[in-house]
Amino acid sequence: MVCVTIAPWPSAGTGSTCLHCGAHVTDQFCRVYGDNRDRAHRCPDCDSYRRMTRGSAAGKAVEIPDPETAEGRHGGEADV
């Protein structure tokens, strides 16, 4: 007997991209961190894990400074 499972989401390789920087993201990343439509607004290439886990990847505003604009340890200008 052969069992077949139908996944409730599109198969891998659909070419998902980050809406902020355009980098490739996996479908699984979009399902876990993305918004209700499985779209990633930020990804590991353009944001910190700490911000993504708090909602930035789903398009939500978070209180943690954005590494692209905030100076210091997580982005911006390097400490000299």
C-alpha cells in the first residue's frame, strides 16, 4: 500500500523573497516568521534574529532598533 500526503502549503522552491531586501527566503521561513499570507517583510540578510522573532519579519513594528539604521553592535556604523 502506498500512502500519499498532500501538504497544505506550496512545495519548496517557489522562489519566495524578502519584501524588504529581495533576498531569497525559504517557504518554511515565511510560514514561521512571515505574516498571515506567508510573506517575509524582513529576513536574516537585512534584520537581526531578535527583531524577527518579535515580529519584524511579519511586518510589525518592534521596539528593538533596526540594525540598518541604528549605530552600534547590531548594525549601522562600526565602533572605532
